[in-house]
Amino acid sequence: MTVSEDADCSGLPILGETVCNYDEGFISGILSVYTDKPYEAIEVDCWATGDRVCRFHANVIEDGEQTDET
């Protein structure tokens, strides 16, 4: 999923790290509610790392999989 004008970070200087943690949780939550499956979203490109868009990968969490947050 690509977000061209992310209100959290569009126009920020390069900070060297992704900063859209809220968006990761928001995307995970929406996908989980609408599909009735647990999702994990990870930001892979960010304005704050020098990219011109914020881009997220979202994957279904399979039974028994560990995420970074657990």
C-alpha cells in the first residue's frame, strides 16, 4: 500500500528511520476488521528515510507466527 501524502511525515527532513508507526497499526487494524484475519503492516519506505512516498507491506499473521511486537 502506498501513501503519497502522509500527514504524519510528508515534508519531514531525512531522519534515517521510519516514523509512521501509527499508520502501521491503523492499516493492520482496518485489514483485520474487514477480513476477520490478523494482519501485520510494516512500513518499508518513508519520507523520513528519503523516499517520496510512504509504502507499507501487509501480511496475514498465520497461526503460531511471531511478530516483532510479541
